[in-house]
Amino acid sequence: MDIIRVEGGHELNGSVHVSGAKNSALKLMAATLLAPGVTTLENVPNISDVHVMGKVLKRMGATIEVVDEHSLAIDTSAVDSWEAPYDLVAKMRASTAVMGPLLGRFGKAKIAMPGGCNLGARKIDMHILGLEALGVHFDTDHGYIHADASDGLVGTTVTLEFASVGATENLIMAAVRARGTTVIDNAAREPEIVDLANMLNEMGAKISGAGTPVVQIEGVDELHPVTHRVIGDRIEAGTFIVAGALMAGDEGIDVVGFNSSHLGMVLKKFELMGIDIERIVGGVRVRRAERIRPVDIQTLPFPGFPTDMQAQTMVLSALADGSSVITENIFENRFMFASELVRMGADIRIESHHAMIHGVKGFSGAQVVSPDLRGGAALVVAGLIADGYTEVSAIHHIDRGYEHFVSKLVGLGACVERATRPDSIDD
């Protein structure tokens, strides 16, 4: 069983370059289905979720050439299947993003019900309701969703009940091939959606308003392949900023390779917590916080505070000089991480979707289990400042979204290693 072992107390210095955004790259890979031919994606993170999405596309008939570690040439010319099978979708909920492009290209899709991190129900009701408005007929049986738009997609106005990222992306990718104009009201505004719209427009789509609550898509007859560079991963950047806030030396650490405006609310809250953050070209410089101040946070869709930064921020709050409340409004199971941080000495009480956090003087190294992607990374970061050794298991979650996480931390001066823990004789 692979683990990450951290020896706490080592100062961080230097610079770290974040990888391409996981949550953008996966949707861009799905979007290649809309343009038969070879689309090249650059700055793609080399992570397990990308490998799973690649298998989904290959199963449909695409071929993928690894140009280099971070560039993929995806040829969708021979795609002749519109099914995303259970064995792959169960590993990663983002694979449902192929539904929109399959409907746009073939007028049909067969998608297994999604899996991924155990963060809650993660229903795709809004995807279905929105696509039904475009003329898609749905049927479900044996764990699969059958979508049919054989009469053609027709543009209309769709109002989302909640600014869902996945629903917005699927609707955009279907609507680019619909007859007429589609308007998505209460659309999600995340930078990854802007990245998707930019690539689709490069392909010949006519999308306006991406990044605002109202997105308009004028349907087109065809799209063509392009070369596109994935934006930097703001969540990976935020994770390293937290590490710097805890353990950076006097000169601070530089976190680069992303657009700092994509972390606007996060950086604002961190500054209120007493963290010294300087905007530099291509990223930020963060210095260690001498004293962390308590700040209340609630997760909300962009431009609010992202749920994907909640666990990392809880590490800071658990060491603050006072009490904080973190309110989780997106995923009901996202506080599973808190019980593991308590094993390291944190004082956290969970009530419904609120976490009451009373700051402690420090953490003690312990054996902890990664409950999900962001929670696992946050436990490693907590280990950087903990007394003694921390061992984080179930790190396959971390591998889903962080490329070379251990080596990047080592490059900053952390004492971190990936190792194999022998199974217990009782197992």
C-alpha cells in the first residue's frame, strides 16, 4: 500500500510551477469529440483522472498520441461509439462530460451513472433537465442513462436551479451543434468554463458570455480541430500557497503557472488570515504567516470560495489564534477530512454543514487516511508543520489531481517521500 510520509518542521524555499488544470483538461478532452480530426491539447496534467478520460475516449474509438509528458494529440475521426461504460465512469464522475459532445455529434449517448470522490449524491438531474429543454429524450435502466436527440437539438433558454459547473459544461457542448440559439441563465462562471468556451470558439463555435451568469450559444453546423493550451490549476496553486503560509522561509515561495485572478476570493480570505501574498508575473509569492487570524468561510460557486479549497483552508483555521466557522454549501460529505485532522491534534466540531474550529498551538504527526482528493493533499500539507512524522494512506485520491506532488514539495525543501507500507499480518 503506497503512502506519503512527511517529516514536519522543514522550511520551504524556492519556486513551484503548478500543472494544467485538472477540471479544465478533462472537459477539453471530452470536447474533442465535437471536432472529428486531431486536436492537440498542451499543458495537460499527467494525473490518473486524465488517464481515465483517455481510456473513455479510446473505448469510443479515438486514438491518443502522447506528444510529450504534457501534450496529447487526440484523433476523434474514427469515433463510432456513443457509450461511456460503467467500469470507467465509476472511477471518475467527470467522464459524464462526454454526454454533451456525444449528443452534439451523434444525437445520442449512453452514459453509466457517475462515480468519483465520495462527496455526496452528485446527482446529474440538472444536466438531464437542461438537455431535455434542448430536445433530448432520456431513459434509464440497469445503471445507464440513455439519451436520444435523433430529431436534432433545438436551441432554447435554460435556467439552471443552481450554478452547476458540470451542467453548464454539458449544455454548452451540446448547444454548439443545436439549431438556433441557446441561452443558459444562472450559468456557472468558473475559469475552467471560460477555458472550454475559448477552445470551442477556436474550433468555430459561437459562444458569448462565458464567465458571466448568462451564456449565449449560437449553433453551428460543424467544428474543426485546433491546438489549445490548458489553463493553470488554481486549486493546486492554492494548495501550495497554504504550504507556504505554514512553512515558507523569510524570502517566501513563488507559486507560478496560473492566473492569480482565478483565486480572487481565496487570496482575499488568506490575506484576512494574516498571510502575506504578493502578486507576481504568472502567480504569487507567499510568505509564512507569523500569526494566523481566524476568519469565517463559506463555500460557494465561483467567484465565491471554492469547495475544492475548503480542506486546505481548514488546516490554516485549525492553527489560528481563535475560533472559525467553515460552512460547506456544495458537497454534504466534504467534512470527512476533519476527523483525520483531529487525529493530528486539531479541535474541530461538525454540526450539519458547519465546521466549528478552535485553533490549537500545533499538530502532532499521526497515521491518517486520505478521504478524497483535496482532503488527502491537505493532510500532507498539515504534516509539513506537524511535530514528528505523518503518514498519509489511500493516496490514490491525491494521484487523481496532483502531478508529482511529492517531488514538487521536495523541490521546495520539504522532507516528504512516497513509500510502500507493508500490509498488516492481520489483514
